[in-house]
Amino acid sequence: NDAAYQVLLDHDPDVGAVVRLVGGVGVVDHAAFIAAIALARMGRKDEAADIWKRSLAATEAETEEEGWAPHMARGIIHANLGDAAKAFAELDAAYKGGFRFLYSYRCITCVDPAFFDRNGFFQPIFDDPRFAAYVARIGKENAETLQRLDKKYAFLERIRADMPAE
């Protein structure tokens, strides 16, 4: 964690800034999330909580943004602030907003460690049965969608053929 946090500081000395502008739109910076997690695991919980609280304020200020992204960000934040009920409410809202991305959109066999790594963004709620149910629900939909698309377009073998050998 010390080394990870130092890498973040080397990349951006103000990792706790929380909000960056991307194309003129304010977004929560995931580097701040990673910094908060590293700080908490280093025992610097007050600094981590400060980043989480500023991140929460930033996402709540983005009320005009639609879809799943602000809900997912708030789910991560609430999980790390210790409010599982709010975290699951936000995860449900993200799902209702269209969130279905357990796997990397760039690699059909790659998974997002936020959902499959107990040390990821959702560590505080990772062992909660509701989290496993959430991941399973989306995973089932992902599998059904891939089967439906493959049946229609026969693309899975072409994608696998284009992927580098592991």
C-alpha cells in the first residue's frame, strides 16, 4: 500500500483532489478512490475518510448526470465509509441505470477486479451475501447476452482467434 500510494503521488501530487474535468464535465477520479483505499490500509483512516467524503460530495453535485456511473461511484464510496445499506441501494440504482459491466469491455475474458477481488473497491462489503448475489445476477445476464449475440452473429470464435495466446 505504501508503494501504491507513492506511485499515485508520483503520477499526480494532488491525488486527493477528487474531481477532474474531462471534456468540461466533472467526474470522480478513480485515482482518488485508489489513494483512499491505500491510505485506509496504511492506517491513515482519517485521510481516507476525507477523500471518500469529498468524493461523495462531488458525485452528489453531479445530479444532472444520468445512468449508472454516479450510482456506482456512490456505491463504492458508501461501502468504504462503512454504510453497507446505502452502498447496496446505490448498486441497485446503478443496475437499474444500466450497469452490466463485470467484465472488461476490451477483453471478453478479463474481469473487473472491483467485483472479483476481495481487495478491490468493494472490499468492505465483498463477503456480504448481497454483494455475491449482485455479481451473480449481472454475471448471469452477461452470459445470457453473450450466448444470444453469439448465436446471432457467431462472433465469439472470431474474437478468441484475434486475442493473443496467453
